[in-house]
Amino acid sequence: MQIETIEPIVLESAIGTVSLPGGKAAFDATVTPVVAKVHTDEGVVGLGETYLDDPSGHKALTAAKGMEALGHELEGKDPREVTARWHEMYVHVKREGSYRAMSAIDEALWDILGKETGKPVYELLGGAVGEVKAYATFPLSKPAEQLIDDARWLADKGFPTMKIVAGHGVQNDRERIRTVAENIPDEIGLAIDSNTTYTVQDAMKVGETASEHGLEWFEEPVSHTNIQGQAQLNRDLSVPISAYQNHVAHYPAVDHLEANALEIYQPALDYCGGITAAARVGTMIEPYDKQLVPHAFGPVINYSASLHVAAASPACSLIEFGVYSDEIDDPGEYIASPYVANQSDVHVRDGGVIEPPDAPGLGLELDDEMVAEYRLN
């Protein structure tokens, strides 16, 4: 089997533009998918995906061009040799290419291998290890009182944790933490994400309040490059420190582990290097008793890839699930990817449990009519 072409498909955001509270500042964001469709000479087609949050669509179109260029390096090669293809792509990408393109293509190669062998990707990774639950990322701009009401809705579904955005100033964040944490149902935990907003000193102040109220984790409190700052927070606070969504490949995990900088590692499969890189992060951190909690905000092909990695990792029992609207009856319904024919195969069950699709590969198929309706390139 050989790779013939890699077709990038840029799609319009199916959830429109969401006004996110942000970290340093509020911003408008989308979930604009870029699908990698890898065609082979034997008719097996693999799907992978990255996405951009730029409402203009310019970044998504740029990522598609990078995907097309990187695809030329793989033409004529066997897609089933996933590890060899990953390292070939890495050599190009670390010098002049796009990690988003590489990530999506890697996912598509695993999809091809699964379809060729008749196995879901999590079986190719060694099989399911244990139960995985979804936590709810709830990024909507709302006052604390409304977040409390929504927490009851999410708790009724069975989400074990609700994550809200922080980074709006030390006093504001501390008061928000107190108000929400003290008034949400006991059965749902609270986590905060400040999107690399703070200095170490200010993060320490917010983290002290987070620790006092037993928050599940404090995500990206400082710049992702400040490993020693993360380590100081992780050492001096009881709230677990989490990050890694802004790192590429698995190699930076070595520095974080040596510094004991993080308790929770959150590789983003759409950016870090796909299934191959994220699974390696999980393998590296497992003997250190750290947790793998994939960053999985975004569209459903990439989400399915994240689920397969989560299911097969002994370091993982939790995965992100974006709740993009409070106007749907079931917050466990996936709504970001109507161009996937069986999007509904990915859903959070009552009780918070979520499983990857059981069909070969990533287990998802495109709806060609909907792709044509949403396509931008």
C-alpha cells in the first residue's frame, strides 16, 4: 500500500463564533476544522484533523497549504509504517513545517492502519486499560451566578469536573473561585484555566485560593516556557498544576519530569504531533505517577483520536469535553462536526463515561454532502 495524495479540507466552524473569556483578554474564537484526507493506491482513505480558532479563516487555509506541502514528502510511501512516517515528518516540520499539518496526517495514518487491520486504533495501541470519564470545559462568558446554575446541569449529566476560564486579575479570580466553588454541587469538582496569563507571583496568589477550595487543577498558570515557574507552583501549592497543550512532540516532557513541573499533562493531539506523540507522552509520564488528560477542545475527528489515546493509556482516566452551548438538552452531545456522518457515536453517557468508537481506525466517516456545504477551500 502506498500514499497517493493528501487532501486538506478546510471547513467552516459549525458552532459559529464563541466569545471566550480568555486569559489575558476576552476574544472571539471558532472551531474551524482542517481535515487531512490521506488517499492510498488501494482505496483505503484515512482521516485526521487539526483546527484553528481564527474567525477570519486565514490560519486554517495556511495550515491546509502546509498539510499539502508535507503530504508531498510522503507520496509513494507505506502509510502503515506509522512510526517511520512520523519521524520523517518530524525532520521536515521542526525545520520549516507545520505541526498542525503533521498532527492531522499522523492521525490519518493510524486511521488507515486500523481500517487495513480491521481494528480500532485503541486496540492498535495495546487495548483499553480502564474507564475514561469526560470533564466539561465550559468556556462561555458568564457571571459566577450563572456558572453555578450550569454546574448543576453538568453534574446531573455526570461530568466529574467543570473547568472555567481564569486570568482576569488576581482579586477577580480569587473571588470567582470562592463564589463558584462554595456553591456548586458536591458531586462536581472545579478546575480553572488561566491560559498562561500570570507571573509566578500572581499565580501563587490565585493558586493559594484554588488550593484552599480543593480545586481539581490549575491549568497553564504561567508561560509554557517557564518550566521552573511551573515547578515552583507545583511544589508550593496543593492544587495540581497542569499544562502541555502548547508543547510539540513528546520530547519536552523530559524537562518537565526532571523539574517535577506538572502533575497533569495535557497534550493537544491536533498540535503536538498527533496520536504518536500524545501516546508517547502518556508512556513517559506513567512511571512518575503523573496523569494524562488530553486537551481535546475542538472538532470530532481529532476528538476521536484523543479518545483512542486516552482509552489505551494507564496514565489516563479523564479527557476534556467541550460544552459549546447551554441551549441543548444533553450537554454530552457532540455538536461541533456535522460534516461527520456518525458524529453521534462520540458522546458522554449518563454518569460521565465516554468511549472511543469501536469501528476500525478512528471509527468515523465523512458525510460528503455536508462536507461540500461547509467546505471553504
